[in-house]
Amino acid sequence: MRLDDLDPSENVRDLGSGGRGGGGGFPLLGLLPLLFSGRRMGCGTIGLLVVVGLVYVMMSGGGGGLLGGGGGSLAPTQQGASTAGGTGAKVCNTAERLFSCRVLASTEQVWGKLFAASGQRYQPPTLNFYQGGTQSGCGAATSAAGPFYCPPDHGVFLDTSFFDELQNRFGAKGDFAEAYVIAHEVGHHIQTLTGTSQRVQQAQQRAGRVQGNQLSVRLELQADCYAGVWAKQSGRLEPGDVEEGMTAARAIGDDTLQRQAQGTVVPDSFTHGSSDERMRWLRRGLETGDPAQCDTFSGSID
């Protein structure tokens, strides 16, 4: 992606190190309280799927809904994120952070324009960098959870070490694969601003586990589509970027991760969508550039 000419976003915070799950510890153990807390963990936990696959194996549960149905946001807590290392573009002080800050700046431009076209004012999210672990308005999380979006904070939370995981473990290389991860989380912010996330969470509270999972899948696929819309509208795609995005979407599909972790696939336990579904909806956004084409809640998602 061509982002070098963009000034980094100012809507950035450095939360420092939470001392959880970093430096050779056991990040999985740090995440277990979240997994079994009864709170929904659906909004944007792309990297969490890696850990979930491991939990499937450890608990021998056959993929039986360890995320409590997924899809909605984590429940708000009394303690929100605290700023440790400063705010603003000055915290974009590594190559990985600078790239992330520029991606965020591009999403601000695109979604600002799209919201303005419909007579609305876009309120951008905050990108929160952390290392190892952090405390958010949705509770504690470790870097093993991967990037996530917390609605009470209107914030995307990112430990940039996940980019190494994305490349080395999943084989999803390239800058657009990384940008897709951030844009997906911003997609969850769009869902919060439009009220979609809240409506899905309310519906999940009335639904059974399987139906709740299906709603989660639709929410996640819409965020994938919104990521594609941003990429198309940004005008910054280069040759090979679409292929990088498709590789990333394929690598983090529920069926692919379950097959790698446990050798079997349990569709009723999907919370983010199959590889084919994630690729399809990301591509729809990339091809149309139209958020109106990202309605995953009407009709089939196939």
C-alpha cells in the first residue's frame, strides 16, 4: 500500500506494557479468564482465534462455543484503559507503529468522507498500542488475544507483535495483510457508530448458542467487507495487495483454524466465518467500495 505520504493519525495512545502474557510467559493462561468469563468476545479478536484453537484441543470440547456465542462486544467494566506512554503521533515511534498510524489516518479520511456524504459526522476510534497485556473498558486482555475493538472505549487495541504472528504462523505476508487487520477493527467501530453491534448483542441475548454464533459470523463478515470498502476507497492499493488480503482472510477462517488445531471442523461453533466466507466478503468490499453492499444480515452470506 502507498501510505508514505500520509501524516500519522493523532488519535493514538501508548498504553505501555501490562505485564501479561509477554516475554516468554504463558499468554494462553492469561486469556483463560476472558474465555470463561461469560462475556462476549466477538468484536475484532482476529488473533484470538489462534488461542481458541489451542483451547479446543486442551479442553477436548470439539469447538463447543468457548466464546459464549461470540459476536457481540465485551461487557463494559469499571476500569478503562490508562495512558502510560503518551498520546498523539509521537507514539508512532517504530516502523510497525508508524505504518499502523498511517493506516488509521487513511481510514479516518475514507470513513469521514463516507459519513459526510450521508450528512453525518464521523467520530474516529482511538488506536491503543500496548505490549504483552492491557486493561480496557472491556476488561483485561493479553497480546495472545490479538488486535481487538472495545466499544466502551471506542478503541482499537493492538500489540504490533501480532504482525509477526500473522506473517510467520499464518503465512499472511505483506503490508496489506497488516492493514486489513486494522481496517477490520475499524469496521467494528463503524458497527458501533451505526448501532449494528448493539442490536446484534441484544439479539444474541435472546438467542441460543448456535443462533448467537451465526449472528457473530454475520457481524465479523460485515467488518471484513468494511475493511475492503476502506481499501477500495483509499485509492492506495498496489499490485499484489488484494492477493495479500485474500491470503490473510483465508488463514484466519474458522474452518481453517479448527482443522489445524483439532483436525475436524464444527460449523455450529463458527464465530467469525469460514475462510471462503471471509474472502468473499472482503472481496465484495474491495470490488464495490460501497458500504451498502456489506449487508450481511439480509439473506444468505454464501
